[in-house]
Amino acid sequence: MIPWLAGLVVLLPGRTEAFHWAAAWTGLDGLEAVSLLATGVLVLRRDARRGLAAAVAATVLAIDAWFDVLTAPPGGGLATAVAM
């Protein structure tokens, strides 16, 4: 895995165009909503699987935060992404 990561750092361009940008972000936000809803429902039912749903929700939210910060423009946009 380490050689692969090193290769990505060296070979990937600093900028690129994403062809399905809106679909990617909409899908990610939809996954957030579903995972948070599932967590809430399982918590209300006192279902033991609520921890799994919460772990999925936390992971998806962390991925969203990661991409928000890394795709933010310098200056105010980046400050807003980090603050949120």
C-alpha cells in the first residue's frame, strides 16, 4: 500500500475536472441522510445494531469533511470548510 500511495502523490495532477461532480456530492449527502436516519431509528428502537449505523454515519461524515476541506478554495472558503 505504501508504494501505491507514494505513486499517487507523485503521479496525480494537482487539479482535475470532475465530470459527475453534482452526482458525487448528492450521493454522498444522500448517504449521510440515510445513515443518520437509520441511526436515529435504531436508537429509538433500542436496537443493538445502532452502533454499526452510528459508525457508518460517522465514517461518511468524516469523508464529507475531508473532501470539503481539500476541495475548498484558499482563503475564506477554506476557513469556512475547516470551521464547519
